[in-house]
Amino acid sequence: MNKMKKKLYIGCSLTLLPADKKDTFLQMVEEVKKELSKSFEILEFKGLADLSTAHPLSPREIYDFDIKNCVMKADCMLAICDYPSIGLGYEMATAIEKRGIPVLAVAHRERTVGRIIRGIDHKNFLFVYYDSLGEIITKTIETLTK
């Protein structure tokens, strides 16, 4: 019998991405999603593609979609913490404290991540530094497919 894939929500900074790093970082996130879609059903966040349209989503529409349709329906979450994000912190807190679902938070070894994130001691939370995209994929599969 074919086992259903777990629903994985992948969150990251969007608003505070440095302009000179944005394209490279978002390409990496897309590659992570592509690779992980082999093992998970990926829940897509809103708030990026709409910015170049005539009718960008309102803050309320972003909240409703990302929290109610992604975080609240996910089986697990991958938080890519390479850049600061209040929204990502809120999504993580909702997943960890309200839902109790497994959350893996990762950041590139050269990035600074706040002590509150590195200090989370919830049983369903793990924070690790990575050096390569492959490490994100491997750690996510090891940690979140259990």
C-alpha cells in the first residue's frame, strides 16, 4: 500500500531579504522544495509572486493563507533561518507551541541566528547549521519523515 506523503510547510524570510542576495536565496529555496517534494507534499506560502502584479495580496490575505492554509494544515515544518523574519518566527511559534508539530530550523553556518531560536527546547524542535543544500535535504528527511 502506498504511504501518503507528509505535508511539509517550508518557511523563510521574504520581506527582509537583502536585494543583492534575494535571487540566489530564493533559487536555493525553490531547489529545496523541488528535492523535498520527492518525499513530502509541499505546502506553498504566498507573498512573493503577487508583488509584481497589479493586485498584491493584503497583509490579512497573506496571514490567512500562510497560517490557516499552511501552518495549521502541515504535518511538519522546515524553517530556513538564514535571514531575519518576524513572520517566520510567528509561523514557527504557531507550529511548535500551538500545533506541537515537528519543526526543523536550519541556517547557513555563516549566518547569525538569534539566541531565542537556538535556545528553543521543545521536544518537537531541532535547530542545525548547514554548509550545503544537500545537508538541508538529508537532515529534513532524517528528522521529519519519522
